[in-house]
Amino acid sequence: MLIAHITFNIPYVILSVMPKLKQTDRNTYEAALDLGATHLQAFFKVVFPDIMPGVLSGFLLAFTMSLDDFIITHFTKGAGINTLSTLIYSEVRRGIRPSMYALSSIIFLTVLILLIFVNFRSIKKPVQK
């Protein structure tokens, strides 16, 4: 269940972190390497502080969506109404049907393809100043 929540939230975290990565200056990382830092030190001392707002917002978005998706639905749903998360939660005791795995895979691949499409489309657009 934890792996499923992590997997479904990865695209949202990527969408939060990618803009911050595109805003960073690559020369600062190379400058840190030129000044004698190792690759790991340069990442944690230069790159990570630059992308920290994106990482933090991605973490909060993923955490909030994960909690909202399950907890609110679990306590407010009516009889006979199931969302994907509550249906999987109710099937954990009996065993999850293979159709749930297929549906989860389709949803994951759809979000992943959309994410790749949006990122590649934004790369091809020239930035106007």
C-alpha cells in the first residue's frame, strides 16, 4: 500500500521539482567541482539548497494528496460508493484482485506519459525575454 501511494505521487513531486531544476544555473555546480568539492558535496552544498523549495512543495503536495485521497474518502463515503483507494483498502483483507493491479498500472502509465509529454514540449519552446 505504501509503495502504491509513493508510486502515484511521484509525478506530482517531479512536477514540483522540475521547474526549480530548470531555474538553477549549471555553472554553480561546475564551479563547486572546480573549487575542489566532490560530486556529492557539490550536490548537497550547491544544487540541493537551490531546489529545496521545489522538494519541500513536492513533499507537502504528495503527503497532502495521499492523506486526502484515503482518509477523507474513507470517512465520508456513502454505502456502495468506492474510490480506488477505499476499494483497495477493503480488498487488502481478502486479497487484491489482479484487475486492480492492471488499473493501477494504466493510471500510472497515463500520468507518466502526460508528464513526459509536458516536459518535452516545454523544452522545445524557446524562452523569450
